[in-house]
Amino acid sequence: MVKKLLLSLLLFTSLTFGESKESQFDSLVTKGVKEIYNIQFEEAENSFRVLMANYPEHPAGRFFLAMIDWWRILLDPDVEIYDDLFFQKLEDVIYHCDNILEKDENNIDALFFKGGAIGFRGRLRSLRESWLKAADDGREALPIIQRAARLDPTNIDVQLGFGLYNYFIEVIPERYPLMKPLMVFFPDGDRQKGIEQLTLTATEGRYAKFEAQNFLMQLYDQFENNPYKAEEYAKMLNEKFPNNPNFERYRGRIAIRRGDSYFAFNVFQNIYSKVENEVFGYTDKVEREATYYIGLHYRNIGNFDSAKVYFELSENLSLKLDKKRESGFLINTVLYLGMIYDVFGERSKARKYYERVLDMREFGQSHVMAKQYLETPFRQ
């Protein structure tokens, strides 16, 4: 959670840049951005290659080519094969912007894209837990973005960055007092103002509206404890980009938080269907999550035969995916399988699963429950 907070604090995830009066430019950028969010990477790359060919001096094409790699990383953050290429593309953006700024120090597009590139560099560094370098990137990017905003105060997209900053700079020390020493190096924020700025961008933003909706979905779910408001944005994103597994999974999770288990079941069934049909982006990790929640639904309605099938699928995927430590998916799945075997009257199998739980790290009340059911069999 702290990692997610710092990722968000290094706010410069916004797609903020100057306005273009040329409809072809605007059309290409809009088309490419939508293709990125809908995980159509080849199509997006083609759109931005055309943009670079038609507008070779503008930094937008280079920047958005890097954003394709950013979303490749987001689809599976544990895989680092795209990191070096992403950093190289960001450095190319920064270099290109610096060349522009040498000739025109007030070039708004160059300022925005340079600040954005530095900010995304910081985001990846924080994702990889390189905190000091990430913080340096944040401090470097902020004045660049502020300067660009002063030069073009009508640009609504820039409010995404300021909104994220204002929100998380106040939330982090409240939630995590140990982070306060780091926060003294940053200007004060305003939580409510941050939400207002994000909402403005989510409603009226030109290119950054989807990123603003994405962050509002997450902050309402994780920090504002308002899953109903989070669902509004999850619905927007999922319906706009139906083949984005991150948005679709989030919608299912929020439905569970809202207590709408049947809707969540339908969402994860749809996700599982896409996995089986090999839709791009619907990976083993996506399948593991889908099978877990499908199994959980069947368990909750008392269909233990079906629950067992999906939990075993989820267990096998977790055993394949969990490299450093056991995931919560694996721990809960093993516990639930033990409970199911108790329901089936297969006590010896149930005990083996409970013992496996105790050999794993504690997750929630997993050890307490495993010990309880070792002593007294689980009853439906």
C-alpha cells in the first residue's frame, strides 16, 4: 500500500501537454491514447509513429510511444523486461524537449512532456522501490509542470498532476505516520482540492480524463472508503475500454466490496472467458484472480463441487506464479480447500490443507482459522 501511495504521489502520471490547433494532430493523439488504454499496443504504436512522421518536432509522439511500454509494465508489474526500454524512451523524450527549450525556454509542449517524462521515470523507480531516486524525480518534475501551467492556465489536463499531488501529500502522513519525515521535503497539499482537481480533469480533460478517472476509482475505493463512488469510475473505464484487464478486474473487486457478489461473479466469469479465448493482456495472473473469485462465489452459495474446481485452478496458478512468497490468493485458497474437504467428510485431506496453511506466512486470520479447523472440523 505504501508503494501505491508513493507511486501516486509521484503524480506526474498525467498525460498533460499543450493544446494543438490542428485537428489531425488531435485526432491521432486521441486515437492512440484510447488504443493504449484498450491494450491495442500495435495499433497505438502505429498511430504514434504516424504522429511522429507528421509532426517530427513535437514531443507527443515520443512520449506516447513510451506510454505503450508503461502499460505493458502495468499489465504485470513483476516482469521487468520492459524497464530498460521504457527508461530509454523517456530519456529520448527529455533530450528532445531540452533541445526545444534551448531555442524557446517557454515552449509549453516541451515543458509538459519533459515534466511528464521525468515523472514517469519516478513512477517506475518507485515501483521498483528505488525511493530516493523516485523522490528526486518528483522534486525535479514539479517546478517544470508548475511553470508550464503558469504559461497556459487554461489547460485542464494539468490539473490531474496537481490533483494527485494535493490529495496524496495530505493522505500519506495521515495513513502512514512513518512517512512523515519524507513528506517535509514537499509543499503542503489539500485533500479536498485534490479531489476537485481530479474530478475536473475526469470530466473535462482532453487527453488526461481517463487517467483521472482511473485514479478517482482507486482513491475512492482504497482511501475514501466509498465503493459506490469508485464503481462510477470503474463502470466508465470498463465500458469505454472493455478489453483492459486492469479496469475489468477492478470493477469486479469493487463489486465484492459493495456486497454485490452476483455482479462480481459475472465480471470474473467474463474475465475467465477472455483468458480461455486468449485475449491479449489476460494473463495467468488475471486467470488466477478470476478463478479465485469464481470459486469464492460458489463456496459462498454452497456449491462446493464447483468451488473446489475453481479453487484448484487458482491454487495451481499460484504455485506457478508465487516466486518470492505466498500470495494471499494461495493462502486463502488452500484454507478454503481444507474447509471444502471437511464438508465432503474427507478429514485427512482437510487436515493436510490446514497444515499447509500453517507452513505459510500469516495472512489475515489464516493461522487462527487453520488451527481452529485442525481441532474442530469445519461445518457448513
